[in-house]
Amino acid sequence: MDSASPPSPPPAAPPQASAPAASGASNASLRWRILRRTLLARSASSSRAPEETSNDQQDKNDTNKISRKTSRGFDLIECHVLPISQLTKSHADSSSRNENIVECNSDVYVCYKLPCEGSPKLNLVYRREDSLELNDIVASNRHNIDTTGLVCCWPSEEVLAYYCINHSDMFRSTKVLELGSGYGLAGLVIAASTDADEVVISDGNPQVVQYIQQNISINAETFGQTKVKSMILHWDHEPASEIISSFDIIVASDCTFFKQFHGSLARAVRSLLKHSETSQAIFLSPRRGDSLSKFLEVIKKNGLSCELIENYDPTVWNMHKKYVLGDYRSWPNYNEEHCYPLLLRISRSE
């Protein structure tokens, strides 16, 4: 969560339990130091920053080893990062679109050029990495959600977006839902690069959904005839009757890490998928210890069938292998268990 200038999203992988802890400190204690540094930085913004001690510098050196990678993940979609003010200027010729942009010092915008016919562009607004606030943690406790959707666009989300571009035919004339979408990259990519009838981009965090709606509004002209909307969707809550059994395809990335949400996530998928032989959910998630295998068990208990695919795209697979072998130096501490997302196809057992 270091801050001098915004890095290129997807800027991070979740903290890796297997990463070596420096100076004998545990990974857990190092992650608490990350939180401490962030809160101190926010506090210092309204007063003169205290002098940095040698311990503070050591904290930075140590936590950087587990908290952030210096690459853009698999680097599958061309993008560049600019200050949020640049997005406002680029839309100055369109007052209606300009009204949808809320300038905030804690935000940046990322311009994506999609690797598909016509090379459409998407502009997404993200939180800066150094912008975690106590209010975010309070909201997390209040709504029984995690704050990972506010941190960054995770590598699995980029891989999911890339996969959807390469399998655009499956979305033709469908109603699509993205679960736990964070800033909504995959859902927005589906809306911009396929002929889906409707794309609903959802998250359980109301703060995140505000960003999703802003990103939908900014890119409205890119979606053609596809209807796109945002939705607060908490897996623990009973979904509204109008969306039950209404989606042809559900997509999600990196949503299986927290085991306490496995049951509610599986029930949400079963409740929201259409009763159709062709309806399916497409998840991309790393193994993360036994979290993915535990989720597969829960899926089966909830009357769903699943297929786990390790090699689902030649480009992603080849990059993964080179990272494992150390041929690519751009992803320090690459760990297969935590970084490489597997493809999970989920359908109704009946």
C-alpha cells in the first residue's frame, strides 16, 4: 500500500501465506503493519507527517515483500493509469458523460484497450492503493463483507475478462451476472466485447457498487445494445424475486478464498442460474490452500455439478509455466497456489 505514485492495475495479488517473512516476523504481523502504515498515512495527511524512523523504513521493506507485486499480473490487457483529472479532461466535450465523473484525490483511472475486434476502450475508476480508511473497515463489519473489492483489480479478474473476450460467442443473447465484481472489469468487458442482452455487475459492498455504477456510466457509449446495470447483491441475503432463476451465465473471480462465504455463494449461484441445460457459472480462482477444494465440496452439497479445468487458455497457461520456472522476472514471489486461477464450470446437477 505504498503511495508515491499509483501503480498499474491489476497491482496486487492477495497476501501470500508462503511468502518468506523478513526479520523473523510472521506474515500476519507484517499485514498488521500494512494496516498501521496506511492509517498513519491517512492521519498524517491533515497534519505535518512525522519523521520516518528506521523501524518505519524496515516495516516498508518487510511488508512490501508480502503485500504487493511489482507487475501487472498476467498483463493480458493493455492498459495505462492516469490521474482522475485526466479522465475529466478527456470527457470535456461531452457534458453528460462528464457529470458521471466524481473527482476524488484517492482515485485514479485506468484506460484499457481490449484485445478484440475493433479494440474497444474502457475507462475504469479505481481507488488508489494507499487509500484504505477506517470507514471502510467499519462498513465491512456493518455489512458482513470484506474490503478486498476496494483494494485493486485482482489478477484473476483480468484473466476472467481475457477469457470472456476469447469466448465471446457463449454470451450472445444471454443475461449475464458478475458476482463479487469489485470494480467490474470482467462484467464491463463482457458488455463491451460480446452481444449479451444484459449484464448485471454486482458486489455486496455498497461502496464498491458506487464505483461500478460510475464505471458503467462513463463507458455507456461502448456497450452498444447491451443493457448494463449495477446491483448490491449480498450472498447471505435472499435475492429479489425478479432475479431468481433469471441468468444464463454467472461469472466470478477470486470469490472462493473466504470459507465462511462458501455456503452462501453456492446457494446464490443455484438460486440465480436459469433452469436450463445451457446455463452455467464460470469461476476463476486460485487454489489458496484447501479453500478451492472446500468450495467444490460445498457446490456438490448444494445440488450443483462442477468441472475444474487447469489449462483453459494457451496464452495464460504458457505465461503461468514461465512464471513457475522463473523465466519471467516481472512477478516476484509468484506462487502457483495463490496466483494462478483455475477455471471452474458450475451447472445444475439436474
